[in-house]
Amino acid sequence: VVGALYKLGVEKQSSGFYFIGRCENRTLKDYIEELGVIYGKNVDIGVRPDDGLRYREDWFDNSRLINELGYIFKFTFEQGIRADMEK
């Protein structure tokens, strides 16, 4: 995320809105469970009732960041967490 934000800041041609995520569209629960696997901890998450919120995939489209600014993501979520663990 920091690399993408830096790229947006230094590029004179950037304007408008950019989604800075990797477009690994998963639920928060999936990310938390993956953290449990990475850290070797049991994660027990309950389920809450559907709140009716709906998200469209196009809201999470990072193609402008890639196509207009040439930004390339270096790490997946798991790779970033593991690299952080090694510090």
C-alpha cells in the first residue's frame, strides 16, 4: 500500500480516484483466518447476520493504478505478512 501511495504522489499524471489494493477480493474473515494460519494460532470467528451491504467488484478495480501509472504489486497479502514477521 505504501508503494502504491508513493507512486500516486510522485506521478504528475495521476488524478481522480484509484483503488490501491491488490484486488484479492475476500472477506475480512478470510484475511483473519489466513493470519491465524500464518501465525500458527487458532482463530475462532463467529458469524453475524447479513447487514444487507453489497459491494460491487468494480469498486475494487486497480486497473487504473496498473495501466495509467505502471504500478506493479510486489507482494501478496501472505507474502507481506511473512516478510513483516521476519523483521
